[in-house]
Amino acid sequence: MPRPKNREALGVDLLTDRQREILRLIVQQYVLTANPVGSRYISRISALGLSDATLRNVMADLEYLGFIDHPHTSAGRMPTDKGYRLYVDNMMTARHLTDVERNAVAQSLGSAITPDAVIRESATLLAKLSKQLSLLLLPAMDESVLEKVEIMPLSSNRILIIVAASSGRIRTVTLETDTTIERSRLDELAAILNSRLAGKSFREVRNIFFESIKDLPDEDKSILRVFINSPEKFFEDTGTERVKLSGAGNIFTQPEFQKKTNYTDIEFQSIIELIENEEVVIHVLEGSEKQNGLSIRIGSELEDERMSNYSIISTKYRIGDQHGTIAVIGPKRMDYGRVTPIVEYIAKAMSSALSTK
């Protein structure tokens, strides 16, 4: 076919049916083997009845258009980010979970007693079913809504402050006091805080807290000053609290990592950083949080050179009055048609389970 002068201006709708079919076969075979796909293999498995020479010409056109590429050491082709994007958007066939898998999810999440148990089990199930690395991001603490404050005596001079968010997250702080405070007074103090602050976001509570207690006796203020002097104990996130990760070993069983094909030391380091540093996880998932519904970001779409050989499939789940993000990260070669329905199903099952805890 004549090759246009401006390859970047080409829309995917300009591909012929033959080009689309050959691209689909290349993507599917590369997903299975992680090996570049040659024209002879396409000739054997396709029903197009094309000669090797014709197939090579079509593959050359697809390469010129930016949908496939070939390693210098191989005559075969592999999909580019553009090729994967066309496949995911227009050619992918979703393969839904089996009855056995759905029943296993329902049983596992149904037996989880607390919201935290549901969250942990969901991350584990996603990693197990997808055979990839699963990531789960809880809602930011300062965006959560204060549900309840409890203040309990632990001993004559030690008290426990419990702050519960409507998202299911709980913060606790133990304090030592100079004097003994009666349980009835602690209950009254908690009731005052709940009447003034419950239903407000943690960000708002942090801003108005000092004003809300200025009329209280100094003895009460001394107890509550921890909210002002150490706000991180109640209002701020640490990575280990907000991020759940499971299936770290899965990603290293992929052929890319076994052979180290097309992966540099820097790119290997990036996945290790992702596993070890929750702040990196939060950064990677920030783009997904801005998406509505399912998000599939491939290679360069992650806008991080270190992640150029990876893809992230993510969606939202509901926890209380907020949304979190649940995701899978794996090689660009991952089986999108298999993994995408798993991410969506786990997110829905998780949201349903959390609504009953």
C-alpha cells in the first residue's frame, strides 16, 4: 500500500481488515510467549491464505505506521505501545471469571470480618487470580469524614483516644495524664467532640479543631492538645497505612524477567522501588485516581521512563463514603483480556463486602 507522508496523522480507523487481523495475531502470540512473532508463524495460524512475502509486506506497513517493532537481533515483530492501545481499545475479547473463581471470591470476602480484612483479602485475591502484582490504595485520610471519637481510660493516668472515619479507617493514640480523669468525664468530652466535629472531613476538622475546643476547661484542653500538637497522628497519611500490595513474586516469574529481554537495570530497579516504597506506589497510581471507571495505561502513558515496559489496569472501589483505587501492574505483554475482568470483578465484590462490614 502507498505509505502516507505523515505517519503520526494516521488514525487507527485507516487500517485495513487484513492489517487489523495480523496485528491482533501478533499481539496475542506475543502475549503468550514474550517472543517476537515472525511471518512464517502468522502464515501457519491465520486463515488469511497469504504468502510469507505478502505477510512481510503487511508487517512492514504496520511497523512503518508505528503499531509494531522488531528487536535488532530478531526478524520477528512485537507490539508497540500504539499497537497495544489499538488492541485493547478495539480488538480485545474479555474472558470473564469462571463460576469456581467467582464462588472463591465470594467465600473469601464473605468470611472477612473487618473492613481491613476485606481490603487485605481483596489484594491477595487480585494477585492470585491475575498472577500479577496487585496494588490497593486507600482513600486519603484528610479526605475522609470523621464518624466518631471515643476516649477510654486504660489506667489511672493513661487514656486511649480512638478516631474512626466513615471510610472504615481508624486511628488510635495512647496518652499519659497528670491527674486521674473519671470515665464519665471522658464520655462527656467525647460526646462534645462528636456533636461539634462528626460529619466533617478530617481536613476541615484539622482547621477548626482549636476553635472548637476553646471554651473547654484547661484540663480538657490538655488532653485534646495532641490533635493540635501532633496532627499526623490523626489527620495525615503514612504510605504503609494507605497502600496494600500483594503478589510481589508474581511479576518476577514473567518471561521478561526470566530472560531480561528488553529490560535494563534501571527498569528492574523501578519495579523493586515500587515494591519497597509505598510513596512510589502512590505516585504511580495518582494518574489512575483521576480516571473515571476502568483505566488501562500502557508503557509511555504512565509518563515515567522507568515504567516504560509496564502497564497498569486499575479501577475504583467504594469504601464508606469515599473511593479508593485497586490495580494490577505487570509487563505490557500481560493478558489484558483476562486481567481486566478480574480487576473489575474484585473491585465490585470488594465494594459490596465493605458495605456490610
